[in-house]
Amino acid sequence: MRVAIIGAGISGLALAYYLQKLGVRYDLFEAGEQVGGMLKSCQQGPYKFELGPSSLHLTPELEELLQELKLQEEKVTPPALEAHRYILKNGKYQKLPISPLGMLFHPFFDWRTKLRIARETQCEKKEVKEETLSHFFSRRFGQEVVDYLVKPMVAGFYAGDPDQLLLEKTFPFLQKLEQEHGSVLKGLVQAPEMKRRPVFTLKSGLASLSEAIASKLISLHLGQKIEMVHKLHGKYLLSIQNDVEGLSDEEFDAVVIALPAHPAADLLNYVAPGLSASLFNVTYAPMAVVHTAYRRADVKFPLNGFGALHPKRENTFTCGSVWTSSLFPHAVPDKEVLFTTFVGGMQWKEHLNLPRQEIMEKVHAELAALYGISAKEPVFQHYHRWAKALPQPDIFIQDVHTLAEALEEDQLYCCANWVAGPSVSDCISFAKNMAHKIKSQRPSF
């Protein structure tokens, strides 16, 4: 059996790695000269920062992968204060309690909301078709929970708007708790304890993870863009631009699409027109990432935690910031602090219509106001924009998932974050499972 994988982002790389471990022949094609997709690390002078994910959650698959790639010595974990998360309310940052039940004894919510939370166990169980996150949390916990907890958290995780995102595609375990226990709180009490996954980065940057995987692959082809996928007599043929290796003449038993949704739609137009049409409807959130450094002496706020998020109701310019220097002090010089600030996403996307310099100036002005920063300007600032940062698991993703699953019978697979989930750990776990699925479906001779 021979498999063609198209796209060397983290999903395509991980799939190739696991297929190679299983002894399945593959060829991994990447149109560009670099691998890793949104895993992009940067160093400018003494400053180290990420343009994509600022850190990763340490899942069992990732921990095993780090060991196999001999990256354990590169791993950097933050101090215990990482568990502290803040939300802006009434113009000031308030620390959130770590446990859901802790909300009842914390001054963050109004007493009426606390009463609503306490009575959630009496709330009627319902099955709502295509229910959004906002609708689910509003009917079970009240609107203040939506405005001041769900909306900022979803903006941080999906760059999304919970008014549009589907519960079953984002947090299906909450839907399961309601249906099985009649209450989310009852379910959380009765369910096995859920441990918070620790976060980490790598000394050389998270891009070194994708580079380490790529270094192990024996059939990685860079600078080879796939222009079309054909199927003839049960085999797949690829039209390859700059095909110096003559791979267009090779036959493949299976093809895996590991591209963003819209490039995948262009590629599948001939061989899977139904999925292609659905992929064009996938919504992507735009996002700008601004890294800003100051002298520590100029910042009054203590920065003891992971970072802070901004509810839309607070009328801020940014979605919030990760306190990068608090998590990973090696990223900045001594006596300096570094903020990784996010602008845009689905809830604030109109802010990205401004010129780059104005966005950077507004980020500095907001940081100065919220954190008591006395400096007139930062000692360092960097801007990067993702026109299509994250795919949104909204109503349009339903058909995509259904059609993608049906095509697996024809040995045409999809392995990307629009099916796996938004995080790197989601993509790696999905790729590992897919590798075993492909091996199990190969013909036996």
C-alpha cells in the first residue's frame, strides 16, 4: 500500500511519522520550502516568541512524541502560577477560580448569576439540534456566564464567537454530561476527575517540533505543489508542479488531504466535488498577534499568571494577552516583560481593518491603561497577521465532517485542524489514530 499525503503542516507531518513507524509506504508533499504550517517561531535580538500557538498542552501523545524525537531536554514548563487566569470586568482584572464549583464562592459573578448556577441541577434537560455554545450556557447558567466567561474563553481558544459555534463540535462532553446526568454540575461531580494538562514550550521554539519530525521522514518532498488529484481504475494519480522526481507517474492507493480548508477545496474539485463545495463554506477567523516588551520597572501589575482575556462587553480593542515572560522567562532579557496580545478573531475582526502601525499603537495604549505601564513606548514590538487563523466549528462544518468521513471508504482521507480540532495536540492525536486506521484498511495479500 502507498499513501500520498498533501500538506506538511503539523497534521501531515505527524501522520507521515506514524505511518512510517507502522511500516506503511507514503509520500508527503509540501508546496513550500518550510514545514510546520502555523507552528512558527521567531527570534529578534534577545526576544524569542511564537507567531502561532504560544504554548502547547502536554498530552500523552505529545509526551511520547517528545521522547521519541529526543526533545525532552528542550521542554520548558512554566511555574505553578500558570494556573492563574484573569478576566477583565468593569475595567479591572479579576482572577478566576480554578474549579467550576468555585464560581459559587467567588465575587466575580453577580449573586443572581450564582443563584442560577446553584440551581443548574434543577434545570430541565433538553436536546437542542445544532445548539450553539451561547444558547447552551445561557439556558443552563445565565447570560452573565456567557458574556463574562464563555465569550472570552472561546475567543482565546477558537478566536471564535460562541453565538455561532456548535456545542457538539466544540465541547461535546458538556452535551454528554447533560444528557447522561441531567445536569452539567452533577456530571462534573460524578465524572472522573479531569486533570488540567500542563503547558510547555521548547527552548528553540515550537517550530523545532515540526522540524524534528521532518528530519525523521524518509519520503518528504518540499517545493512540490499538487495541482490536481485524479482517480483511475481504483488508484490515485497526482498532477505535481515541478515534478523533478517523476512522481506524477506513480500510483497511490490512498490520498490524505492535510491542507487548510480552502486550498483543499480547490484540490478536491475534480475527485470529490461535494466535499470541495462544502469546504469553500468553512469560515476562518482572522487574527493579528502583537508581541510587546517593557522594562519590568515600568509595569505596575504583578503578572502572576498565564494571562488575561477580555469580554466583548468591556469594549476593549484587543481580545487579551498571554503573559509570556511570566510563563517562559527565557523568552526575554532580565528585568523585562513580554506580552503576547491578540487582535481580531470573529468578535473583533473589524479592528483588523486598521493600518498595521495604528494597531500596534492601540495595543500599546491599551496595555498601558490596563496594566499601569508608565513607559511612553515599548522597548520592543512585533506584529504578525494571520488572514485565516483558525477554522470555525459552526453550522457549516457539519456537512464537511459528514462528507469527509464518507470518502474514507474510497481511501480518500482528511487530516487537518478543520476535522481534528484547533490545537496542535488535537491534530497529533487525530493523525496517530488515522495512521492506525489507514494501516487497518490496507489490502492484505
